[in-house]
Amino acid sequence: MAITKALNPFAVNPDNGEAIKSYSDNMPKSYKYVFTKPGTYVVTFVFVNSNFKGYQEVVKEVTISIEE
């Protein structure tokens, strides 16, 4: 059990996602992103397949350490 001051989860903006592909786009051969600061990052990929028959979603996470 922990006692702390009130926490407002809406006080911090969530991370913004970046779409790699939309429905009508062809699958890209590769994707590049440059991290501008050293640190440890968790990169999350959300794969979605949806049509009139149903919806499927898979989430994959990769931890990356960037050093100077």
C-alpha cells in the first residue's frame, strides 16, 4: 500500500505515434528513424488487420539503447 498526493494522468501529453503505412499504401521496403538524444527507448509497433469480418491487432515492442 502506498499513500501519495493526487495524480492527474491527463497532465502529461501522451507520445505521438507515427504512421508507417495506411490502408491504401504499399508496404515499404524499409523504415528509418533517427534518435536525436542518447537514452533507452521502447519502440512499439502496432499491427492492425481489419475488414468487415473482424479485427486483429498485434503489438510488438523493441527496447533500443542509444549511446553517444
